[in-house]
Amino acid sequence: MKKSAIIMISLLLLILSACGKNDQSATKKSTSGTDQKLEKVSLMLDWYPNAVHSFLYAAEEKGYFKEQGLDVDIQMPADTNDPLKLVAANQVDMALSYQPQVLVARGEDIPVKSFAAIVRHPLNQLMVPADSSIKSPKDLAGKTIGYPSIPLDEAIVQSMVKADGGDASKIKMVDVGWDLIPAMATKKTNALIGGYINHEKLLLDKEGHPMRTLNPADYGVPDYYELVLVGSEKELKAKQEVFKKFMTAVREGQKYVQDHPEDGLSILLKHEDKSSPLEKDIETKSLNILLPLMEAKDKSFGYQDPQTWSQVAQWLKDNKVIKSNVKAEDAFINF
């Protein structure tokens, strides 16, 4: 009896010892932060994942969002018009959109606001074949320009031609929908607007249709922010700390991509959408074009210049893209 009692006590001590070790590891795990509850945030892209979104996926993979206590759900839109609409309806927390579109939306009393400039210069540029006789916008007189039937694109072309001393009444805008590349490849149009220098131009070049581009900012159009991050006025006010944490994380993501572009691109390629597969060589060239255009120089990534917003708002009003006065200072916020 005595021997069995000793054995029972020894077993009990072993069990208690094991339990104590388990409790210590659980406490350590908890204090290490791995059990930290993350706040869910939804972000809708402007389009399918591509090089311009590398900073977001880097922030996700490198844990920068988690460091800020965020769990970011990155979504692709079913339609390019969805991001602003869903943000305004508070169905997603934030989205990528375009500076002119934010101002147009506010002119229609849609309560959205930009909180970061991502691409600081126009990507949407006038494209003409490399061997074209069109050397500047005034040479578009008597020519056809293919575009995706967007009023903003019409205003851009009109401004460019007028600023170059040409007759804007003599150009012909042809709606080609989003078939921009086939329209140029088959020579249905003499020029294109609505295509991006980091996408359509690269694909046309690759397919044997080398293009030249004319930057709207060189011909009467403000040097606008192509891509911005937006939220609803309501959410930006109610969850300001969340947006600040998000910006801290994406600044780290952008820095990582700038310092490690090849790795940043590799991270992106893991997130390609199966319906829109990416071509590594195109995305590599695209990222090389984008990175300098995303730099804010002596300001932090995402900073927005009040003067840029004022100039773009005035230009949209002057060109009747927006009908009402939109207060530029109400259209953005810096974190």
C-alpha cells in the first residue's frame, strides 16, 4: 500500500507539473501578441490586381497590417464603377479610385473623400503610333480618337488640343468601349485616350504596335493624382484611428516594394486573379514606371497637396465635367 501510494503521488506531481508548463506556454502565447484580436477592414481595388497594388499585398504578406491590429480583406470589383458606390454606401470601408472621379462624385452629392494619393501623376495619356504624323495635340485635327465613352476623357482631349493651339472642333471622338488595344492594333483610330502608360501602352508595344504618348499635364490639364484611396465621410470621421493605422501599414508596404521591387512583384503575382492573369514582364515594366510616379519626395507616401485638389476641381468645373461648385478642401484629408 505504501509503495502504491508513493507511485500515485509521483504520477500526480507529474500531471500537475505538465499542467503548469501548459499554463506557462499559454500565458506566453497570449502576452506575445499572437492572440491579439484584429479589426477587420475591407478594401476594394479599382481593377484586378496588378503592379500598382504591390504595396498593399506587401503590407499584407509582411505583416504590416497585423502589426497595426488590422485584418484587411482586399477585394476585386465586379465593375469599375463599384468601388466609389460601395464606399459611399458604407458596404466597404475603403477603396482605390481616381482623383477626378472623387470630385465628380462629390458634385453629385455622393459623400466620399480621398485620404491618400497613391499615383501622383496621370497614367491616362494620349497615345499615337510611334510612326504617326501626330507630334502634338494640335495635329489631331481631322483625326479620330478612340476612347471608352467617358466625359473626362473627352475633356482631356479638348483641353490638350486647345492648349496646343489646335481646333478642337475638328477632332472626332469614337467610342470603342474598353477595346482600346484592338482599336489601335487594327488601325480603326488614329489615337487613343483612356489607356494607361503602364498597361495598354506596354501591351501594344509588346504586340508589335509601338506607341508614343502625350502627357495631358504638358497641355493644359492639371497634373492630377491618377489613383487615390477613398473612404466615406462618415467612416473617415468615426474610424479615424483605423485609417491612420492603415496608412502606417501601407507606407511600410510601399517602402518594402521600393527597396525590394523584385520581391514586391513576386508577392503580387501570387495574388493574380485567374480571370485576369498577369504577365511578369509587363508587370515588371509597369512597376518600374509606377514607382517614381508614386513618390511624394519630401512628404510621406500618400500626402495630398491642397493646391492640386483646387486646380483639378477648377479645371473640371471650367470644362463642365462637374456642374456645381465643389469645395476642393472638403474632398480630401491627410493622415
